[in-house]
Amino acid sequence: MMPKTFPDLWQKMQILTTRERIGLSLEWDSSELMRAFRSFVDAAVESSKICLFIDGLDEFDGNHLVLVQFFQSLGKGPHGGRVKMCLSSRPWAVFERSFQPSVPNLKLQELTYQDMYGYVSDTLSADSKIGGCLKENSEFKDTLFDETVQRADGVFLWTRLTVSKLLKDFQPSLGFHDLQAIVEEQPTELEDLFEKLLFFEQDAVEKSETANMFRLITARETAASFINDETANFLNVWEIALALDSDDDSLAISDNEVQQASDEEVQGRCENTCTRIEDRFRGLLGIFPQRQGANERTTSIETQDEENSSGSTRRVAGHKVTYIHRTVRDWLMDGDGVRELLISKSSGTFDPHLRLLRAGIMAFKMPVERPWRRRWLNDRWPQITVCMTHARNVQPSQTLLQRQFLNELDEAIGWYWIPRLGDPTDHWAKHVFNSYDVRTKAPPIREPYLYLVAKFGIANYVPEELEGLVLGDISASLELTSKEGGEIKENEVIDQEVEERDKAGKGEQGEQDEDEEDEDEQGGEEEEEDTREGTPLLSYATEYICSRQNSIYPLSSLSFIRALLQIPSRHNPGPNHTYTDFIPAGAQNTPWVALLQHLRRGHRRGWIAHLDIDPQGTTRWAEIVRLFLDAGADVGAVVSADRWHPEMSALEVLEMLENEYCATEMCGLRKQLIKKQEERRDFGSI
């Protein structure tokens, strides 16, 4: 059908190469799509009859009369006998005038009236307070039910919210008239009803907590979208319970061991959280059980253990919290100024990403299910990824707590990891880097958690930790010097004693020398330490220089790399530091050459855009290259050949990029590199 639906495009695609087809970008306008749809129908009706169900005519952004004429021509044209349509829209005049006199039609509210009437009647009659009032005023109850359904105008969401408000706000002392007053007070338009529930019926403190919950939900959506993890898109009751209150900061960073949360803890927190959600969002948020198998972050053993424990209370902790209808989310996120207004009600010190990082730590330290220790953390990796992503988005003003939380996260995850006996370097984070076979051939990863945090682009954490490592080195060096000084004095005393023994004819020195030789021989049998230099921080920080490659990691951060280049040390050597790379095994590399390799690969894979005006595109990574050059990157470096490219100098890589993308940034980098080459030659000739 495609050649007949898009004949011109189909012919064009036939002469394109695979790479050109992949890179082809198409823009459609409504007239072109209408022509294509008509061509599709004309081709399809030759062998088939077509029935179309089309909803939301009122959501069309163009001229509604043009849309009406388009569907009328399909139904009344030469193939009209083979095409049937069911069109749906709000009762707008343009559609009623065009379709109502000529085609059969119905109103949804007329079809759903009995169902909605039954819902209102059954729900209100089942409530003890309202049910009793209705029995006393049986002659009026049908009027109340009918008025409620009529005001809903076929919108079940309006009915549901109004019934919930009746159940919550009805005061028996005011009698039946209070029920009528509540129904009549509710705006008939959904958006007006939402606004009344969230903004006009809450005081400042309540609106602040509502805003905090909303920010938690949107922060989680942001993180889950970034790492493309649909299972993490919704917060559960337990996560919100651990994120809401600032008092839990001290609990998160306490020295408490990992231990399953008690029944009382789970029940108390979950009941309190569910009540607060209902009170603040007035039914706009719902609490729903997870689908079977939906929570991939829990193993089958743990799920079985959870169901064998205290049952429903612990299951409620895993229930997801989300909007009761897409309409609610659309209004909150896209309504005219709604999102900004609600966020403005939040307290200034509330940081949703910091709170969710803390909730993740507490979920590790006091899990609902029984915690298990093992030598694999695959089931924990989604939680780790979400925590790291939240940590990267923490506000700059919260860096102190961010650092404390990240260190606590390392400790909490480490509890679940069973280290190999006799191997002090067997840290859980080491096993995130490449496969086991690759790691065994590569140099040791000496600070795996720090490097993992660097890959996640958490810029505030790494420099402070590096400073701590440098201070630790200085302290260790001073301690070693002090010990060596003590040993010198001690050796002087020993020498004096030996001389005295020799004079006294006590020749025990030979036996002592033999004992020391035996100890040396025993020490020589120990496995030698691998002293090869592993991949440094700068290389991890620039791995995603021009594309995220659909990974969980962010683009290389300009500010982060600037900070790393400004604080070189043994743990963070400069751009020309030689190390042994993972792939190919044993290959020698430097952060500068690795950066050029990433750019060359990005060019080959099409990750660099032409005419790029995105601040996070060419402008960003070109500035990173400039920072490397300013920090003394080797202008004479050579990038080795691979299966796609010949051996290239640093200048040739930049010239290739300049010729392909014609970016002014590339021209500036090329000139800067040539100038530095000339300066190096002039310095060498002196």
C-alpha cells in the first residue's frame, strides 16, 4: 500500500542509500497527509471495505470546515458505498451543523446515563452517613442522583470527583440540603473543578505539601524518561513516604545497618502517606496495585517472601501513585500557567531530586521485602540508576547533603554485595564496568564508585571527593615520613647494640640475618600488585562527548570537565596521562586521544549534527576540546588506525570535522591547535 499512498516519496526512497534513508527527515503538513489518506482509501477499497473510527475532531488544529469537507467527500465520493465512518467530537456547533441533519448521530451522555446513575446511587447509598440521610429523604434522593449525572454531561471523571467530595465533605448535621449544596457548588467544566479542588479549597500549608508531592512525581517522570525505564516512571507509596518529610534526612545518613522495615513502620508510614495523598489531591491522584510482573526491581524470591509476611500492608507499599486520568496530568503539566502556579506554592528549600535520592537510600537501608546478600546486583541496577540520575539533578545549594547521601548510597548498596575473600578491591561498583572477561585483562579499577559517579555526570561530588583523596595522600605521606624517621633512630640504636655484642663476642647477628631472609622469601611468594594505570576520570567524563548513544548516562558536562582539568592529581592526572585501555585489551591511550577517538566515531556514526545551533551540541563539545588544548593536550598526538579510519593526527581530526560541518567552532579549534604547534616548535628550537 505504501507505493500507492506516497508515490512520490516511494520513488525518492528507491534511489537513496541505506545511510541516506536512515538520515532522511520528513515534515508533513495537513494537506499532504489528507492527500495521502485519500490515496490510501482509494487503493484499499479496490479489494476491501473500510470502517473508520475517528475520535477527537475538535482537537484538530486547522480549519474545522476543511476537516468536515474531507470526511464528507470520503463518505459521499465514488467509493462511498465501501467506506463507513464513526466520527466523535465534542458538541461543537460546526460539527452539529455539518453532520446532525444528514447522518445518524447519538450523544454519549445519553448512552452512559444509566451507568453513571447506578454508580452515583450505589456509591452514595453504601456510605453509612449519606445512606442514612437518603433513607430519611427518600423522596428527594432520585432528584439528587439525577442532578449529579446531568451536571456531569457524560463525563464520568466529573461524576467520580463529585461523588468523592460528597463522601468526604458531607456533614450529617446539615442534612439533605448539604448534599445538594455540594453538588451545585462544583463547576461543570473539568478544568474549573480541578482548580477549585487544588487551589481554592486548601490553605497555604496544604498547597505547599500538594506542590511538593507534584514535584516529586514530575521529578521521577523526568528521571525515568532520561534513562528510558518505564518501570520507574511511577512512584510507589513507600517511595513517597520516604521522600516527604525533611526529618528523615538524619535517618538516611545514620549508621543503621540494612534491615527489613518492621510491620509497624510499614503500616504507619503507608497509612499516613495514603491519607495525605487523598487529602492534598482530592481524588486527582490514585493509588493502584502494581500489575503482576510490572515491578522488575523485585526478585521472585523477595516477592514470595513479601507475600508470606504481613500481607496486604506490605503490598500497599508497592502500590503505584499516579493520576486517575490523563486529563488530570495534561491540565497540571500543560494547562495555562497551572504547573508554574502550583510549583510556586512549594517551599523554597524543597528539592524533589534530593528527596528521591534520599528515598532510594532509605529503600535500600530499610526495605519492605527481606534483604538478600549476593554476588550479583542486576536486580538492584535499575534502583541504582534512578538514584544516580536524581543525584545529578540535585540543586547546587544542596551539595553538602548530596555528597553525604551519595556516600551513604555506596555504603547501603555495598551491604548487599558479598565481596570475594582476600580481595579488598572487590567493590560492587567495579562490576558495572564492562564484562568480566574484559575486566580480568584490564588494569584494576582503584576508585570504582568515584568513576561510576563521574560517568553519571554528578559534577559537584567528584571534585570534593578528589580533594579528600589528595588530603588522604598527604596525610599518609606525612605518616610514612614520620615512621621512616623513627626507623632511622631505631636502626641507630640497633647498630650500637650489635657493635656492643660483637665486642662482647656474642655473634647472634648471623641468625637474625637468616630469619630476615626467610621472611623476604615468604613475602616474595605473594601475588604481585598490578601497577598498570587504569582508565582515568577524564576519560570516563568525556565518553559521551557528542552523543548519549541512547544510554543511561548524560552528555559530557562542560563544567565538570573544566573542574577536573583545574585540579590534577595522582587520582586525576591530566589530558596526556598514558593508561591501559579496556578495549582493545592492553592498548595504550590518553584522555586526549580518547576524546579525539570519540569525535571521530561520532562523525562516522552521524552523531554530530550539521548546522547545529543547540547549546548542548557542537558549541558544548567544541568548548570541551578547547579546554583540553588550554590544559596542555598534546598537539602532536596521533589517533591510531581502526577498521574504519586511517591513522590521523589531532590536527587531521579537527580538519575533518571542520570540512564536514563548517562550524566556526571547528575553525577556531584548528587555528588554536596550529598556533600551539608553532609555539612548541619555537620553544624546541631555543
